[in-house]
Amino acid sequence: MTRSADITPVVRLSAAAEQQLYERSGASRWGLSPDAFATKLRTCVAKRFQGQTAPPERDADAAARSLHVEDLALACACALGSEPAWEHFIRELRPALYAAARQIAPAAPQELADSLYAELFGLEVRDGRRRSLLDYYHGRARLATWLRTVLAQRHVDALRSSSRTMSLDADERPLEPVDPAPAADPERARYVEHAQRALDAALRSLVPRDRLRLRLYYGEGVKLAQIGRVLGEHEATVSRKLDRTRQEIRRYVERTLQDDHGLNPAAVEECLSHAAGAPELEISRALAADDG
């Protein structure tokens, strides 16, 4: 027997409300059609009235107008694989997501945030369609708030899982002593700063699709095959285009270091050598650089 709480009513919205909310949402920025957005609206309103009879059109319209439609349009477009939407999501929401991860799981924030990103991108394919966690966002809270809530729940789930499997006889050997760091090279800080500025400029010069591919692979740790599913490319194509982009960035950085900073070829190589091993070289910031 079907319980009443499991019944999802068929919701109808007025054409005026659908048009008004489509325009208010800015969905056209992400290439989201009015029909696709209206379908998402009806789904979200139906969730609001889960287990109830179908609401009158007036009540359905009021419920739709109470939603955070801008965030809803963004989430819907990302779930459908819109590149402009993902560019915006990474630029605007990624910093808040990682800040939340640092508060929730200070011991391993990167791991927590990256695990959620994989679900948001929708790496699982069912019935020929990527299944994104964003499909479950219904616009009742701000998207940033919803992401933080999901992140916290994932952390709690992980803690519960680890508490069930953790050995009571944990290894308590003392930590090995760490060798002192070598003396700092006086040129190192200057070279790393030059390299960072050149890298920032190189990444800003890329077309959005190349930059997104880099962000997924280097910034989010997504595998080649998974990136291919997100962007609709073969795994070999993703690899080839990443290699081409790396070469373009290398040439751009070398040229910038020579032309803008007056470094000779030997100094350029030394600069790149310093930069390659510099933890302070802010690759994540560079990968999230604005389009300008």
C-alpha cells in the first residue's frame, strides 16, 4: 500500500508565474530553456506539497515565488552540464564551500570538499544521463546554505562510518623526527612571485572550456574519464587537450618572465624550478581566476 507521505502531487503553475520567475532567475545566462526551468519549478513545488493533494494554482504560484530561483536556475543548469554555469559556480561558490569544509573538518578540509564536488559534478551515469547531487536542490534555502548542510552531513556520515571500523588497538608509535628545512634561497620569494603573476595571466588568457578542464583535473582532482563525461569528450581527447594547454601555459609563462621581468633563459629555468616546488604558489587561486 502506498503511504500518503510518498505521494507526489501533480503541480500546475500559471503561465504568468513561470514567465516571471524565468526572467527573475536569469536562467537564460546558463542556456537553460523556459521549459526546462518550468519543469524544475514544478518538481520543487511538488516536493513542497509532498503527501498532500494537488494545490490550487494560486497556492502553487505562491510556493514557486518563495523559492530562491536564481540559485535554482544555477543548480539546474550545472546538473545539466552547462559550462557557463559551472564557471560561475566554481568562481562564486567554490571559495565558500572550501571555507565551510575548513570549519567542519579542519583536519582534512580538502578531502571533504573534493568528495562532495565529485557528487555535484554528477560522475555517475544512469539511463544515459549524469546524476548530479544538485538534482536534489529544491531552492527552499540559499544554494550556499544547502551545500554547507550537505557537507556537514557527509562529514557526520564519515565519522559514523569510521567509528564502526576503527581498530581499538590503534598504532600509537611516536612520530618520526623531521629534518630541519634547508636555508631559504634569497632569490626564491622573488622568483615565485614572478611565476605566480605569469601563471595568473596565462590562465586568464585561456578560453573558458580549457580553463574548466584544468580546474577539474588540477583544482578538483577529477579523473580524465570523469572529466570526459562532464564535458562530453573522450578520455583521450581530454588528455590531449590538457597536454596542449600545459604547453601553451609553459610558453606563455616563459615569454612573460623574459619580456616583463627581463629574465634570461637560465634565470627563467631557475624561476620555474623554484616555482615547481613552492607550496605557496597559489595554483588554486590561479585556477579560479576571474574571466576578466
